[in-house]
Amino acid sequence: MNHNSLNINMDMGSLDIDHISNMRREFFYNKDYEWWDQVQAGDVVVDVGTCVGMFSCLALDSGASKVYMIEPNRELLETAIKNTNPYVINAKESPVVPCHAAIMNNTHMIQHVYNSDKAGEFKPLKFKEFIEHYDIKKIDYLKVDCEGGEYDIFTKENFDWIYENVGHIAVEVHRRHSTSGPSDITKFRDEFLKQYQVEGKVKYQHEFIGEAIWNDEYIQSEDFSVLPAEFMVYFTNRK
């Protein structure tokens, strides 16, 4: 039985009003994660950067069979568990797997975790460690919004597994998470995104971003008017 867990009155935990406003705009107005493709009934979903569980709720409302919620801030993760709880109560097998961790190769990324000073201790996991720990064979929908941590997921090392086993990907790309921003996004573009681009499997929410991301001058620039500080990229191998 599906519920309406994603709703305007859901528990937003300790988020400040600006963050709440931004997330409501993403989910209820822009519908960022439904822009190209949607979670389908039976999908296995991984939600990297779960926060209070808005995308996880959307996935469950859409009929996902399993949702892995990855969030380093324990307080926010507990709110996400509360928000997805209607799908857990009386379930023969829980469709929700909360993971108190951050997907990252380098621990210096911890400082970029949202509310890192209140997050408490959490486990840094490499993407392949996460996959192996939960014995995940495929991901139908991978959502990533983790403040620069995306560059530790979409790497040359992980390319083959993701290309062969992940259906649809929606990622918020960050440019100003670190001084390494320009080199991070260039590496992501050239070592990961390029093959999807060549095969016509990439879309950008705004056409100008699809042009600017391939311009090194825009990537190096601190002017965010052409290539924004954060923007959505979608790439897919859905059949």
C-alpha cells in the first residue's frame, strides 16, 4: 500500500528555513528529480545525501522496492527514518535501509557535509565498499546530492560498475565545495560523463549548462552566472 509520505507538512527536523524553502522548491515546484525520468514500481533506489528523506519518500510513494538512505548527519537520518516509517510498519521485509555514512574517498570531504559540526561520528565509505557491504547487484535509480561528494562516486574506478549496473542517475553537481572545484568537475566531465554524452545519454535541466560544462573557461571562472555553483545533471542507461 502506497502512502503520501512526500508532502508539504512532512517533518523537516532541524533544517533552517532557507534550507526548507530550497528543498520545497526542488521537490514541489521544479521537481528536479522527476525532470527526465521517475522512480518506477519495483525499482531499487540509492539516495546519497538523504537529508530528511524527501527523495526517499518520493521513491517509496512511486513504488520503489528498496531504498538505501545514505546520510552522515545522524539527526537528519533519524528524521528521514521517521518520514519513511509508514512503509516500514507491518512490512514483511523493510523496503528502507538507513545507512549512517558518507560516500567519500578522502576524509577531508567531511568538512563539506551539511551541518558537519552537528553530524557526530559517521563512517566514510567508498562507493564500492557500500555496494559490497549491502551486496547490491543493481541500482535502478541513483540520486546524489552530497555537497561535492559526487566526485568520489563518479570516478574512473567506479565507471564500469555504474555503467553496467545503474539505470538512471540524477546528480546535483557542485562547483564551489572546495578550491579543487574546477579540477574536480573537469575530471568528472572527462573521465565519467563524456562517454554518456557521446552516446546521447545525458540531459541538463537547462540547455546553456549543457554547453557551458564543456567550456574550460567557464569551469575555471568564479563567475557563476553562466555555469551555476550548483546544477542538475542526468544520465541514464535505462532500457
